[in-house]
Amino acid sequence: MSIDDCDVLIVGAGPVGLLLALMLRPKGVNVKIVERQRALYPLPRAVAFDHESRRLFGSLGLTEELNPILEDIMGEGGENGTNYVWRDADLKLIVDLFFEAPTRSGFPLSMGFNQPELEQLLDKTAIQRNIPIMRGYTVSALDQHADSVDVLLEPVTCKQGTTIEERDSPIATKGGEAPHTRRVRASYVVGCDGANSTVRRLQNFSMTNLDFENDWLVADILLRDGYVPPEVRKVGAAQICDPKRPTSCVWGGIGRKRFEFMRLPGESKESLLQDDTMWGLLAPWGFTKDNCDLERKVIYTFRARWVDNFVKGRVTLAGDALHQMPPFMGQGLNSGFRDAAALAWRLPLILSGVANADAVLRSYQEERLDHVSRLTVDCVQLGSVVCETDPIKARQMHEALRKNPPPGFYDPPLGRPGILTAQPEAGHLSLQRELKTGDGQHLFDEVHGYGWMLLNLGDTSAMSQMSDVSCRFFGDVLGGKCVSISPSEDTEGEYRDWFDTHMGLDHVVLIRPDFYVFGHAAVTEVDGLVEDLRRKLSGL
Ligand SMILES: Cc1cc2nc3c(=O)[nH]c(=O)nc-3n(C[C@H](O)[C@H](O)[C@H](O)COP(=O)(O)OP(=O)(O)OC[C@H]3O[C@@H](n4cnc5c(N)ncnc54)[C@H](O)[C@@H]3O)c2cc1C
């Protein structure tokens, strides 16, 4: 049996695995993907794409191709231009959760999208960028050694089923012989193989489960000529907290609407999936067979759980394999993209010997576990208001939420200690705003690019204050850039406000490739800041 070698084997060519591969490749990492399916999953799933994901996709040069598949959803919430609302059974407003304050990333808080279109974009880009994807294989064994992991891949045999497995079939080799078992030796393995992760099972990763599980009938509607019934326009994007039938009515990407109906106690999945039941549930919302088409109906179980220890030796996980959260905040897939971004700068530094593997992989857990568990707990709290089927309890919950509304969506900071200083601004997303340049206004990333950055205000960058040692480490080893923003570029004074409020006008901020702030220091102390980063990466 031949052995393929690679630096990183990614198991699963879903959106998270593909994004991770695309981010690793330009850093010189020999990355391969194994995927059990021969074709992309064609039906809708996640529908919310947030500002941070947008910036990450920008870093891959995909902005132009991404923009046409994103749908503006702000102001979708029916009357008064609300955004994403919780309503009671009488459709009275309980709370509006989206707010239109500018996000740190400079993009709208969230946009609608249709997951298959995003996966097509990622898959096409992976092929164009020569990322090998071994389709039609599943992982059957993982054997960890001191310096590598041996992974056994079995061809997927054709199964009859009613779910994703329908598409499983072995890929034929060139000569037409049956495909055979393959072995891959990788320095690191990342399981991006979804909620039922094989990698997680094979390596015995344990999980914390909040036991918040509900089955929902998900109905994805294709609009005919853009027709949205007045009933839906009136409620907009909403969670209908109706104890008789908890219902979600949200965006679904351009030309689509997504409805979700919770399975009630005692109701069978089979009866809920009946055509008549589903059209009966859609009827009060004005959607009928005569004015729309159904793209998908499926029972989907919302779960709230995460893996306890993110790393086992040379194996780690990302995306749904690592965590699953109910969809009420639209953060499940976006959290997976954050995992990919967090690994995409860590693994190359580990592979090139710049970073200490134990310390830097441990920091993946420290930073991401806190973030993911906070979001999941928030989703459960908000979701429990939606899912309550006892009318008295439901009314009490609505009143409590009305009296004490949550602050709206927010970006939790990364967990500590991580690869961060102890400063309050460390672990928060860095600011991106438009800069005035010779040819108009452009977003910071378009002007200055991506990667490690040392950013300060004024006409001179912090480079002028850096020793040769710092320049070599930050510039040559990390490939970082020093950038300054002058008042004439920062015409709205937004960078000035950010520095003034959170760091200090004479400070330089060190920004990581995943856009999070590592820390900051007076420009004259920039060497100390860079040395602090070097030590943390070295595990000192
Ligand atoms: C049926 C369904 C409906 C969903 N509906 C919603 C929704 O309504 N709203 C929402 O927010 N989210 C929804 N989700 C979740 C959302 O799609 C996920 O958060 C997102 O897809 C996670 O991306 P991922 O790349 O981590 O995992 P996935 O998209 O699950 O991708 C994992 C990939 O790994 C592959 N794989 C699995 N096992 C192996 C193996 N052993 N060997 C090789 N490859 C393997 C799979 O074939 C798949 O391509 C849904 C998911 C599913 C499955």
C-alpha cells in the first residue's frame, strides 16, 4: 500500500475544511483533504454569514465572488425596520436582536446566504489552487506517533439510504479497478468532518452536552418571482415564540425563505414530514404550492455541545466536529470559520519550528473554547424562550425578556491566556474602516492586505522604532507588516477613537492574521511587544 505524505490532513471538505485548506496553502503548507462524499451537498443548511467571516473570505481574495451570493438582511424584521426579532404567538414584538451599529470588521453584522453556493465557491477555489481532495474515502483508523499520524482511508461503499449517505459511492481508479485502501502520513490531522465526526470518535474526544436538543422541520422555500406573502413581510425575520408551535421565519439566501417548525412533544417525525403537514404549517404564512416551490424539507436536530479537549497529540478538530450550537444566533458555521482562521496561522508556525506546538495548540483551546461555549450558552438561553411549549412559562419568559432585553449581538473576546497579552483590548477583533487614499475610500484590508500587522497612528510606522532583532522576527519570520494611519486617511477619526478609547494615541497595536488584537504598547516600546509575542509563541 502506498503512503502519501503531507503536513496537514484535513478530514472533511465541508465549508470549514475547505476554508482551512485554502488558508494553509498560501503559507506553504502541504495540505490534503479527504472527503467521503463524491459530490457537494446540494441542499441548503446554514443561512447566516457574519462580518468576521466576510473579512476571512476577503483574505483569500474571494470578496468579488462572495458578494453576489450574500443577501442584505438588515431591516428585514417587518414593521419599524427592525432586524431579527422574537415575537409572541400574537406576533407582538418581544425583542429585536440585531442592531445596526457598525461592526468591528466594517461589514454588516450578518448577511443571508445559501450554503451550497458558498461550498461551490470554496470547492472551485480549492481546485483552482491545486488543493488535493481525495473524494470517496472515509477515515477508518488514526495511529499517532511521536512525529506523525498514520491515517487509514477506506473507499466508501455504496449504501442505500435516505440521507447524505445516498451519495456515497466508491470512486473508480483510472484503470476501472475497484478503489483500494490508502494510507496517509501527516504531521497533523484536523477533523472537519461535521457533527458526527469520525475523527472525534476514533480519538475518543469527550464532549460537554447542554442537553438542549430539539427536532425541527426545516422547510427551504424558493420564491417565485421574488414573491413574499404579506404575512411574512409583516413579521420579517423572526422567531415566533408560540408555545403551540415554535416557528422560525428567516432569510435563506437570495431568492429563498427559510421556515422551521419545532416538533411538538408526542408528534412523530414521520407525520411532521408529510407533505400535507408541512404545507398546512406554511399556509398561515401565505406560502402555498401555487406561489412558491419547496427546495428542501428535513428534520434537523439542534444540539448544544462542544468538545472538552480540543487537541489530542497531533489531532485536533474544527467546525461542527468541535461544537454544535442551536441556530438562533446564526453562529454555528461562523464559529467553524473562526476555528479555521485560528488554526491557519498556528499550524504553519508549528510546522516551520517557529512556534512551540504544545503551547500554541493549547492556546487554540484556551481561546476558542471560551468563545464557543459563551455563544452556545447564549443560543440556548435565547432558544429556550423560542422552544417553550408551556404557555404560562412562555408568557413569563416573554415578559422577562421584554423587561430585560439582551444587549443584542456581540462579539465575545477570545479566552485567556491564549496567545494574547493580559490587556483588556487583547483578544478583541481589530477595527477595519475605510481609509481615504489617492483613488478614493477603501477598506483597510484592501489597502494594506492581511497577516501580522503592527499598526499605529501618524505618518511614520513603528518600524522606525524597531531593533534589527524585532524586524527580523516580525518581518522575516512572521512576514508581518508595519502600517501607520495618518489623519488624512482616517477622515472620520474612527481609528483615532479606537486607539484613544482602548489603547492610547501613542500606542502601536499588534494584530494577528485572524484579525484579533494580540496586544499593544507605546510605539517606543514596540520591541517589548514583539518580544512578548515571540516568547508566547515559543511557549515561554
Ligand atoms: C442536514 C443538515 C441541516 C442543517 N441545517 C442547518 C440550519 O438550518 N442552520 C444552520 O445554521 N446550520 C445548519 N446545519 C449546520 C451547518 O450546515 C453546519 O454548521 C456547517 O455545515 C458546518 O460545517 P463543517 O464544515 O464543520 O461541517 P459539515 O458541513 O458537516 O462538513 C463535514 C464534511 O465532512 C465530511 N465527512 C464526514 N465524515 C467523514 C469521514 N469519516 N471521512 C471523510 N469525510 C467525512 C462530510 O461528508 C462533509 O462534507 C445543518 C447541517 C446538516 C447536516
